Amino acid sequence: MFDTSQCLDIECPIQFALDLIGSKWSVLILRELFAGSRRTHQFLDALPGISSKTLTMRLRELEAHGLVERKVYAEIPPRVEYSLTEKGREIQPIMSALHQVGVRWLQREACVCPLDTNVATKL
């Protein structure tokens, strides 16, 4: 029989992954980045309800964990873009599975989502 107490500490891989991406906004930020690089205003437009402060905090956390890359362009005014790193792209199969489960549970057509593999054929 499996001893579940072994997965109740920081050494549990599931807990570790959830600690990195477990917040509502982190998952939705990653979702947006699967469509390509984004600037701050694009996140704010795509994620109604998130504050600039929370967005900045989540992006910094994701960057610190190596999931997101921040690129600053030497322009006036400065332009900053965020994109997924190779490590960040590793989460795509899990996000796609969550998308598929959500579509089934909602019992409706899928939304246009960067993770929907059928989007190209629908558009």
C-alpha cells in the first residue's frame, strides 16, 4: 500500500510543481504566454481583475523559477516583453490536459485558447 505521508512535504514533486505555478494568476499568465510573447498591458487586457501589482509579483515569481523570461528593449519609453522559457514550455501538456477536462466538465464548445490544438482548424 502507498504511504501518502511521503508526499505531504516539500520533497513531493506534485507539491513542488504546485508551489511554482499553483496560484490562479500564475496559471493564467502561463496560458497567455503559450500564444507568444506578451507585454504588461496585454496581460492586463487578457486577465480582467488582476492588478498591476499582482501581475508584476507573479511575473517576477515565474521569472525567478525559470519559467518566464523578461526582455527589456533599450527604447524610450522602455519596452518589456515576457515569454516562456524552455522550462516554462514543459508545462504545456499539463495545461492542455486541464483545458480538455474543463471543456468536458463545462459541456460546451472550447474557447479560443492558446492551448487548444484545434484552434487553427476552427478559425
